[in-house]
Amino acid sequence: MPLKKIILLTSIMVVLGLLIFFTGGAYKAIGSLIVFTAIMLWVYRFFLRGWANSFQNKVLPRLESWYERQLKRAMTGWTPYLLIVGTFVLLIVAFSGFGMSLKSQRTKVEFFPDNKPNQIIVYIEYPEGTDIKKTNNITQQIEQKVAEVLYSDDYMDGDFNFMIESIVSQVGEGAGNPETDGGSAAEMPHKGKITASMREYKYRRGLDSELLRQKVQSALVGIYPGVLISVEKDANGPPVGAPINIEIQGDDYAELINVAENMRDYINTKSISGIDELKIDVNRDKPGMKVLVDRKKAGELGVSTGQVGQQLRASIFGNKAGIYKEDGEDYDIYVRFNEKNRYNKSAIFNQNIIFRDMASGKVKEIPVSAVAVQNNNSGFSAIKHKKIKRVVTVYSALAPGETDARAVVGKIRDEMKNFKNLPKGIKIDYTGQLEEQDKQMNFLVGAFFTGLALIFFILIFQFNSVSKPGIIMLAIFLSFIGVFGGLVISGAPFVIMMTMMGIISLAGIVVNNGVVLLDYAQLLIDRKKVELGLKESEYLPKEALFNSIVKAGGARLRPVLLTAITTILGLIPLAIGLNINFFTLFSEFDANIYFGGDNVIFWGPLAWTVIYGLVIATFLTLIVVPILFYLITQFKMWIQNNTASNKIAA
């Protein structure tokens, strides 16, 4: 662009940008961006253009010459065979190292990334039948204890808590754990829940919210006897059940609960690391009252069983008597016993059932106690089924700091081999998170191989050959050296969802680079055949083939390197969790830069998978792929020569 045109254009941009910045209000960032663009035009004019030309005209040609020399060495003598064997040995070492790392639990397997808590949730549970007032009282006490930890001096800046935004307590309806109660909104007077919501990551001053959750957990241990307390965090990803989830199936529900209790006690005696606290999702201590109607006597007095039930229900829950209207709102009016008589058995059973006898036409008053007797009993809190079979579940969260559910369940399986006296007809199954994890793993592996098969067939049509697509497919599997080697060296967990998505993404990049190189190599070979007057079915002389492949590698060095470098540099901010607020950068000149957050926890494993794999895949594309193409073509030439010799001899 001519200098005069740059001066005119940038002058207009600066004036317009400053005008918007000082008068644009909420849109002043646009003005800063326009001024920044004008400045970058001059930076390009005086600096970037010269640097770019120097890089393209001096650095890249030298790099290409160096690469061609290295490629010639790699394709000469025994070197190509050593490199191919060495690459396959590295692949075996990477897989073996990954397997040993899994066995030693240095590398953990996670279904979804182990997120840092955005909420700390305390679940409180009394035995079934506990009055809601008692539950509310203990919830208030625990809330005060939790607040002492959350509002300690470590997290306060004056009157401002930079970790906690709010604490909300809930008792009764909706206070259950969605993992075990299925998100039920039923009345739960024996349950309470305290939810502490964290501030955004950037306000937490680098402090770990998981350590804060563990502090809350430690503060509540052994203080409140008779109360079941669990401290958990908000779940990341879809609901998949408890990490440790043992389902016991059978026909006799009482027997199932006995087995579950014995199993829980047995596992607790083994002190298996990684288990938080084993619980049973059903109990048989739910208090109840059984009312038996003497049908013969009731029939003689003209009272039906339904009338007895309706009378008792009306006493406790009430009957709708009308509707009260106020300010356009309707309020239902229910009539029932007052609180004193509502829980008084004498008052309930000594009340009269008033009705008109259809036979005599007279109004009768029959006491409930005259036709019914009651006794207290206990029953199951719920009866759950799975595939028609009755089921009781023993479940637990993972202990703080533990993320590999499969490893913990594996220890439980080993100990359960010695669990004796299991009744006949009882089936034990390990489900929950592991079951969903296996389903998703199978789906992703299936999707990966289905994608490879489709890519393979498309490449066959493109190249009209099987060998070249085979080389590209082989390069995809060899790129696993980087993926699994990187996981072993870094000790990062293998996150099923994100790592597998990263592997599938990596396959696309490897295919693209392989196609770019092999397609151009084939183009040069075809041109050389035309130049030498060879038929399409004939092969080039060995030296001409060698030079064509080296020339193709040098010519395609730039696109392959640019693809790798731009992808890796683009993923590094996602991998390390670099956060920049560009809006405040241009509006307030403050970028609010910080590292970490929820995004890096979720997307980091995917980004690192692609980075690890692409580093090795770039080497494979530039060195191993040309070597394989060269060796396979030589092998084809050898087969053709032998076939021709045999025909002549015949």
C-alpha cells in the first residue's frame, strides 16, 4: 500500500476511533480497536513486513534445504528400516508405559474432568420419620459450623468474602441428593441441604475451592451423632450415578437389604482407600401405622372401608372447603385437625364418622375405633426395580483427592471375592459411573474406527490406490506415541470423553497433512513419467523416485509445519487456561489476565491430547510417511520385476 494512502487511511481511522472512544459510552472499546488497527498498519509497514519477507526469503529456504538433506539421509541405506522399526518400538513402549502407569495409578482414568467446585453442597439426613422441626434445628447448627469455615479470615478481605458468594439452606421438599433421589421434589422432612455458591474463578485469588470443600468436610466429622452428613460438589457433566455403585438384585426385599448391610460392613472392615462413605439407598426403618378395619363389624354398622380411610386422611391432610379470593389470587381452604390433635392417636381414632344410613335414612355417628384397630410398624423407605428385578444399591462418593473410580472399584471387586454366605438368587452388579463410562468409551471407540473406515475408503477413491491410504492410516496410529507418551510423562489423567474427542480430532489433522504430502509426491512422479516417456503402469527408476519424494517433502514442508504450528499455538491458551478479557482491554486498558478456570479443566485434556499427538504426527508426516511411501513403492517395483522375470523364463 502506498505511503500516502496509509497516512490518509490511518489519520481517518485515528480521528474516528478517538471520537468513538470519548463519546461512544458503552461502545468506546470499538474506538480503541480502530486506533489499534491503525497503529498495527504502521507496525506492519516498518517492522512486520520486513521480518516476514526475511523469514520467507532467508529462514524458510534454509529450513527447507536442511530438511531435504535430513530426508535424504533418512531414506539412504539401512536408515529407513531403522527409523521404521524404531517408530514401531516407540509405539509399543508408549502403550506399555501407559498400561504400567495405569496399573500403578500414576495415570488415572476419569469419565469427565475432575472439576473444581463451583458449589459446596452439604447433605443432611436424619432417620425416616424425623419431624421437620428437628431437621431444621440441626440444619441451622450445621449451617453455622459451615459458615465458620467459609467465612474464616483466610477468605475475607475486610467485609468481603472473595471465595463465597452465598449460602442457602433448604429443609424438606427438594432437599434430597439428585444422584440418589433422582431429583425428586417429594416431601422429605428428615432431609436438609446447605448449598454454598462460589464466586467466579477470577475472583478467588488463586485459592483452591476443592481444599475449601475438604475443610468443610473435616469440620463436620464426628460432631453430630445420628445424623448422616455428606459434603459434595456440583457434578461436572451429565448425571451418571455414584462412582462406587453396587447393585444387589433379587426377589426378597428384606433379604436384599440384609445382604446390602452385611456387604457394607464387610467392605468397611477392609479399609479400602478411595471410599468416602458407603450408604444404602433403601432402609426398612421408615415408621408407619397400620390400620386394620374389621370388615364384618363395619358392614353391620353400615360403614365402608373407604369411609374410614377418607375420615383419617381428612383429619391429617384436610378436605377442601372452599376458595378464598384476594387481589385476583385464589387460595384453597382446607379443613383438618389442629396440630395438637393431628398427631394425637386418641383424638384421631375416637372421632366419629358421620353419615346417613341409606337403609334406615337416619344419620349415624360411629367412632373410628369401633370398626378399626391400629398398630405401629416400620416399612421400606422405597421399593426400587431395575429391569423388573427388585434392587438395592450400596453406593459411595470417592474420597477427597481420589478421581479414578475404576481403580477403587477394582479393589472392592478383589475383596468381594472372599465375601461369603451370599444367598441363592442374589445377583451383584457394579454399575453407576463405571457402567456409563464403559458405554461412552465403546461409543467413542466405535465412532473413531467408523470414521477411519470412511476416511480410508474416500482416500482409496482419491488416490486410486490402497497403499497410500494405508500409509496415512498407519500414521494416525503411530501418532498415538505422542498422545499416550505425553500422558505418561506428564502424569495427566486419561479423561474418556475429552481425550477420545482429542484423538478423533487429531486423526483429521494427520490425514490432512498426509494427503498434502503424498498427493504432491504422486503429482511429481506422474510428471516425471511423462518427461521420461513411461507408461502409467510403469515405475520410475530408483534415483528418480528418490529425488521426486525428497522434492515433494521440501515443497510441502511449509503447509505441514504451518498446520502444526498454528494448531499448537492456537491450543496452548486453552491448554494452560490463559484468560484475557479483550473487551476491558480495549475499553479500560485492563486485560484482566489470569490462568485457570472451568474452561481449562474441561477443555484442557482435549487440547493437550491434540498437542502431544501433533508434535509426533508432524515428525511422522515429514520423515516416516515419505520413507514408507519410498519403501512400499520399491517393494512394488521388486514384485513387478520378479513377475516379469518369471514370465520371460516361462
